[in-house]
Amino acid sequence: MSTNTEYIVVSPIFEKHESYKRSPNSIVVQIEGTKKEINIHNYDFKEISMYNFAEIKIKKGYWNFPIILETKLSISK
């Protein structure tokens, strides 16, 4: 069963990857103790390179699998 509980995780950005051909820009963040790569569609790479932290809005799906609802980038916590 899923829960409709939404929560926000603030994580430092460990890696930043520029898009290649048709793939989107991506960042590597830590969610629940695991490093995960997240595609970032709303920012170009010049903007991403300025930010140090990501604020990730998450909802628990079936079997407690985290579903990313929204990602905002910020310079500091």
C-alpha cells in the first residue's frame, strides 16, 4: 500500500552531469542514505553548476518506494 505522506529532503549535490545529445541534465543526490541520479529538465547546465543543494519533494509509493514529485535547486541549505 502507498501512503499519501509527502516530505522534503535537502541533499548536497555530489555530481553534476551535462546533457549529451538528447538526454537531460542530471545531478547525483543522497535520498534516504542512497545516492541517486535525478534528471533535471527545468534548469540548463549553466544554472545547475551554480547550485550546491537540492530540495527534493518525495512521496512514498507502493512498497515504500520513493517517488520524486518536484526538485528545486538552491545555493545553500
